Amino acid sequence: MDHGRSIPKAQTLDSNVIVKAEKVNKSFGRLHVLHDISLEVRKNEVVVIIGPSGSGKSTLLRCINHLEKIDSGHIYVNGHMIGYYEKHGKLYEDSERNIARQRAEIGMVFQRFNLFPHLTVLENIIEAPINVRKTPREQAIAEAERLLARVGLSDKRDNYPSQLSGGQQQRVAIARALAMKPSLMLFDEPTSALDPEMIGEVLDVMKELAREITMIVVSHEMGFARAAANRILFMDEGRIIEETTPEELYTNPKEERTKAFLSKILH
Amino acid sequence: MYHFDWQIFWQYLWPPTAFQNPLIRNGLIATIVMSVIAQAVGVILGLFAALAKMSKFAPLRSIADAYIWYFRGTPLLVQMALLYFGFGVTHIYDFPDLHLGVTTITGAIQAAVAALAINEGAYMAEIVRAGIESIDPGQMEAAKSLGMTFGLAMRRIILPQATKVIIPPLGNEFNNMMKTTSLAVTVGATELWFGFTQVNAGVFKPFELFIVASLYYLALTTIWAVIQSRIEASLGERKAIEKSPSWLSRLFAAR
């Protein structure tokens, strides 16, 4: 852990910056997975991160809500440093309670859905609003029903996750994350575990969502990127190699590594 | 040629006549109550030991490790004697009798239950830990990403799922517990086995009486096997999980 550094400059409180990462480094043992990553995501922006496996894109996402600890650098969400606080010029890991509070503002959707199998669809969605946000049960249910309607799964409200298809499970997972009314949504390869015929239904929900909420999406779905992304980051070996718009990326990738990667995923 | 005393045999096997002897009646009650309390406390101790073992805080982990190491690595019989006689003679704790209205819980029973529970906790710790670790780590991550603290996620998400994994071995532990309470005779606890040894001391019919004693324990564990398979069946009801073994197959299963 290397947090004995000087205090960073006071943050310019630009309320339009939802995520700000500064020189983030992260290693798993001797493997340096994130290398001086800096990144800014503005309100209502949709940023898609692509890159070969092992390039650090999922790790970066997981650092943003402190599911992974960072070794150095800073990550701010909504102007607040994530996971750490500063005292006398040093960074200390924040209390569990504060970290939990920060995570409540950040929705996350996982590759393998991670729905709670012992709870029904409705219970999955209202669990956190009731127990974390202390939302009254009736209100949480009403809200959950609205969200279920929105992802097109009203009729599945009393089913268990195991009774749903992968695509349906992922849509429930999106609704579950949205129930906390997050200001930022992180998607970690949300369609990679799905059968091809189910990818569309999940991407449709995401495209709809992209109009109104800030999103960072790790995905190779170029169709989605083209339709919804404001920016695309290409990562390789723990670095952001290229940052561009979807159109640029298609027509005019600058870096050799980007070109090589694109030629593999675009057939 | 040994003359088998059927009269004594039936007198003590047939509950209405056997229970006329308070040694047997109260002994049976004591055995059941001791088993239930020791098991319940053991589960709670096991849960805390399991959580301590998974803690980020190293001293807590060491304490849990030492606890499990010691109590699984030494004989329960010795632990029980140490607790009752050792604590008594040093006045660390004298185990005074506890008068509860109509009944008195003797110090020996208290010490026996305490030793059984503490010993059981060490075994339950491993069972609970295995149950918790059997849950996909993605569940904890999902719970955390929704803003849950570790404790809330454990309580609401992880433990309810781990319970299904924990219940079958827990049932087996309880089966064991009912039989193991007979060790309490060594500190003078007046449970079922104590009752039979006392009756035997008067009539000296160890063959007849101890067969009957074994059948009492067999009845307890058999009734429990039926209850256990019911519990497991109801756990599996909501979501079809692997069919749990019937109580019959459980009785005859090699362990």
C-alpha cells in the first residue's frame, strides 16, 4: 500500500463530473493490472471500455465502487473520494459504513447477474431499498413494480431467479441496481454470459437507460457502443491506449493495438 | 447358562413402567434438554467462531483458530472433567445448583452442557464456515454493490443461503450430541445413562438394562432422523435442490 503521498490539490467541485480517476495503480501480486489510469466521466455520459481480456477493464470498473482496493491514486465519484479518506496528508481506508454508503450511490451489473437465488424477483429488487435506504416497504414495492414494468418483466415478479432465462435475470439485475436510484451505473460485461438470442433484450434496456443516467460499460458489444456510447476507451495491459468516439474508432483507429484488437472482434 | 431377566427387560423398556422410576424419566428429560441446549449454544458459538475465522482482523482469527484447535484436538471427556472439577477446585467457577421453581439444574449438568456446547462450537465452526464458503462470492459482491455492510449482507443474503448447506451436517451433529450427553455421567450429571447405571447398581442386571439403555438412545436418534428428513425436505421445497436422503437410508448409511 502506497498512500503516504502528499495531499492532492483540492478538487474543483465541478458537479458535472461524476467519476474522476487520477493516476490509479493496482497490482495483484506481481501483476500490474492498472497503470496510472486517469479518467473523467461527466454527467449523463456513456463510456464504453473495450480491450482484450486481462487488460484491466473489469478491474478498473470494480475499483470505482471499491470492490477492489487501489494501490495508489485517487478515484472520486460525485466529488467524494471512494474508499479512502485523507488525514495529515495520508490516505486511510474508509470505514465499512462509509464505503457502503458510497456504494449505494453506484449501481453495478455483473457478468453473471448475481441475483439472490433465495429471494423472488420482487424481493431481490426491494431488499436493498428497504434494508439500506430504509424505504417504507409499500413504497419500495411500488417502485420495484415500476422498474419491472420498465425492463418488461412485470409478470415475473414472484418467480425465483432460477426460473428465469439469463436475459431475464440480467434485466432483473439492472432493475435491482436502479432501485437504489444510483447516480452512476457500472456494467461489467453484462452480456458476455448470455446466449446470443438474449443479448438484444438486455442491450435494449441499456440503450434506453443510456439516455438518462451516467454509465460506464465494459463490453465488446460494438452495436451498443455505436448506438449509445459517447466515448470509447480502449485498454490494453493496464493502460488506456486510445480514447475516442465510436465513429472514430470504426473509421479511423489510431493505435496499432486498437486496430489489431478490432480486427478480432469485428467480423 | 445366563438367565436373561425378561421381567426387568420389559419393565424398563416399556415406557409407562420405566417412567415410574424417576431416574429414567428425569434422566430422559435431562438428556433431551441437555442435547437441545448444548446444540443450540454450539451453533451460536460455531457461527461466531466461523465469522471470527474469516475476519480481516488477525488476532480474532488466531483466537478462533486456537479455540477450534484445542477443542477438536482434546477429548471431550477430559474437557468436561477439567471444566467441572478443575474450575470447582480452583474456584474459578463453582457451578452452584440453579433452582428454577419446580426443578433444580445441578452444577454437574450445567458443566456438562457447557462443555458439550463449547466442544460442539468448535465442530460447528468448520461446518458453518464451509457453508458460508460454499456461497458464490458474487453474492457478497452484489450485496456490497447495493450498499450493504458486511453484517447486513451476511444476515440477509449469505447466511440464509448457507443454512441450506449447514442444516444436513447440523442434523448429524445433533444425532451425535444426543449420544454424547452420556459422557456427562462422569461428572455426575443425572441424565439417561446415569439413570440406567443407577438402576443397575441396585439390581445388577447390566446385560438387560444396558440393552434397554441402548434402545432408548436408538429411539431418540431414530425420531430425530425422521424430523431431520422432514426439515430437509421442507428446505428443498421452495427451490428444487438435490433430494435429501430419506430417514431410513440415513439410518443405515455409512458415515
